[in-house]
Amino acid sequence: MAIKDWKVPRTKVHLVNRRLRKQIEEAFDPILYEDWWESQRIVLELEKRFGEEMGYPYTSAVQSGAAGLRLALLACGIKAGDEVITVANSDMATTASISQSGATPVLCDVQRSDHVLNPDLIEPLINEKTRAILPVDLYGHPADVRRMREIADRHGLYIIEDAAIATGAVDYGKPVGAFADLAVFSTCSSKPFPSAGGGGLVVSSRHDLWEKIEILKGYGRRPEENLKAPVRYDHILEGYNLRMLPFDAALLLLKLPYLKEWSQKRRRIAAKYIHALKGLNQITLPVFRSESEPIYRTFTICIEKRDELYNFLREKGINAALNYVPPVHLQTVYRDRRIPGSDHLPVSEYLSDRLLGLPVDPDHTDNEIAYVCEQIHAFYDVTNNEDQSG
């Protein structure tokens, strides 16, 4: 089904881009028609303003969220023989970044309530090889990284937070990522802070780790040498070309003033779902810690007849989503590798069969959200009648 055919699409980022068309074209002008240095200054401006606006001391703009995770692990010195504790119910980029750094991912189960890493299960997985904890703010739900910080400090571990789809979330009154050594956001076009296609942002309160990210993403040169004429080609590391494209940075700069407003709109949409669906016994709604302010990339419900409802909603023109199904340890690439911890993931596997993502976008109207909820009620009216007649 093409995007124009969805009654309730998953995202309306294309409409935002249309509204900003004139500003976008003007912002792209210096990238296309001015000196190369001008385009690089746009990336620097995004890093500065994002940090100031969102409350992060240091920001590094990178090619993608996946690139950000890989760079973060390298910046923390993660290498072959090390272990990193993470989750199975995430994008492939999470475990792949660990494995491709030479380390071994160790899988920890999640909580039924909010679908994120369970802090109570971390310490039994720690051994002499453990170097880091990599929680994931799944669906924009903040993991309890403040509690994990206490665990990490006791054992001398890094925390690298995969906040790819949680830009704008808040936890314990601080921006998500504040309790991690490094946090990584994605800015691809389907994320809460969307660029044209790719992009990512790595944030930290530690200058030393930020500087390592800058060096690694810029071919291994010190950041001040990449943008200072004459350029000095003194490479202190074997780095990568993983800097954010200026086109993505320019688009994100235009959207940054709207990010907090969009975050509040996402929360209001979630509140409407909760109000409309809380009376359905067949649905378990997510439950969050009182300190947590999720951002809702989708509104995720837990149900028994998940696949049936998924197909029903899509037939009705609602772009519902199945995310991270199956969990990574059951996918072909990992199935025979028997990743440590993969035998003890009952909650991750339970949720994988039952979670369904409902559309959340700041441009969704009250009528669109009401339509989604009406169709869910209609589905259960039909299935309840079938069960009774059977």
C-alpha cells in the first residue's frame, strides 16, 4: 500500500518537509553552491545548537545511528574478547555493532511493563570479560539507566545507551542519555527527529569520549585539524569517514526548534490511546516508571491475537507495525551462534509474539487516532462474537 493510500500512515514527515520546502531549499543553497567549508560549518552548527537546546555538553554528528553505536564502542575501547550486556528485542544494529567491534553480545531479558532492559537481571551476567552495558530505549521508552549507572560504577563498566528512537525523551528530570557515558540517537527519516534519510547524533558529558568519537569519525585526525586551513594530515588513529552529511545537518537545524513541541504532541497522542483502549481486557497497555517521560516512536500494545489485529488494521488503512520480530537471537544470522544469555529470555520472547505498534506522529489528527481506536474496538467486537458463537 502506497503512503497516499493509508488512512493513518505511520509517519507524516513528508508533510513537514513540504511545509518547510522554501526554507529547505534555501538551507541547501550553500551546500550546493558555496565553498565546501561552508557545508562543514552547518554540521558544526547543528552539533552546537542541539547540545544547547537539549542539554548535552558534547555532541557529535555522525553518518547514522548504527555508525554512532560502532564509534561509541570503539571510543570506549571495546575489543575482541570483551563482553557487552544488551537486549534481544532491538534493531540488528545494536548487537551487530558489538559483534563487529570484536566483542560478544550478552543478552539480558527485559521488563513486561515497559519492554526495556531489566536492571535486576544485569549483575548475574557480569564477569571478568564484561566491559559495558548497552541498554536500548525501545519504542522511545527510557531504560532505567540511572539504576544501571550504579551497577556500572560498582563494576567499572561503561554505559552506551542506544537512544536511537528516543530523541526528546526525559528520565528523572534529565534528557535521556544523561546517565550514560555515551548515548546515540538516529535521525533517519522515520525517527522522532527526522533528517532526509540518514544521520545520527552521539552525546556525552565526557570530553575525552566525545573527542575520541570526533577523531574516529574523521579519518583519525584531531577534530580541530579537519576544519582548519591549511589542513594537516596527521592521523593519530585509523579512523573512518562517518561524519554526518551536510544535507542532513541543514534539515535537522530547520527542525530543531520544533522538536520539543513534537515530543509533547507524541505524548498527547499516547494519552488518547490510553484513554480509548484502557477498557479493553484483551489489551495490556505499557506501564512506565513515574520518573520516565517516553517519546513514543509508536504506541505499543500487548495482545494475544496480535497478527490477526495487525492484518485487520492494515486492511482498514492503518499502518500498524511489527518491530523487532523475531528477537535477534532467533534470527538466521544468530540462531546457530547461541549468543550468551539467549536461553534465558522468556519475557523478550513473550513480547515478541504480542507487541503491536500503533501509529504516532505529531501531525496525526484527533480524528485519525479516534479512527484507529474505533477499529481496534470493532476488531474485538467481532472476535468476541465469534468466540461466543463458537
